[in-house]
Amino acid sequence: MATPNYGYEKRQRELAKKQKKEEKLRAKTQRRPDDPHAGPDAGDQAAQAPSAPADPAAS
């Protein structure tokens, strides 16, 4: 009978843990779209703020 390869089994458990952790992190970031520090919308707010003319005396 062949001896068990404990190193292989341990590596497979570590890979499974890592994959599960990444999936949980991905799901967590998808649940929180209202985070003000992340996402492409953070830059859009600053670009839209100055809507008034820069020099009112030039009119």
C-alpha cells in the first residue's frame, strides 16, 4: 500500500483556503458599492463641482 502524501494534501487545503478567502473578499467588495474611497465615481464628483463660469467680470 502506498504511503499518504501529506505535503500534497496540505498544499491542496492551503489553496482551497486561499480561493475561499479571495471569493469572500470579492463578494464583500461587490456588496459595498457606496464606499466613497473606491470606484470610478470618486473622480467624477470633483470634475463636476465647478459648474459656474470662472471669470464673471469677462461677461
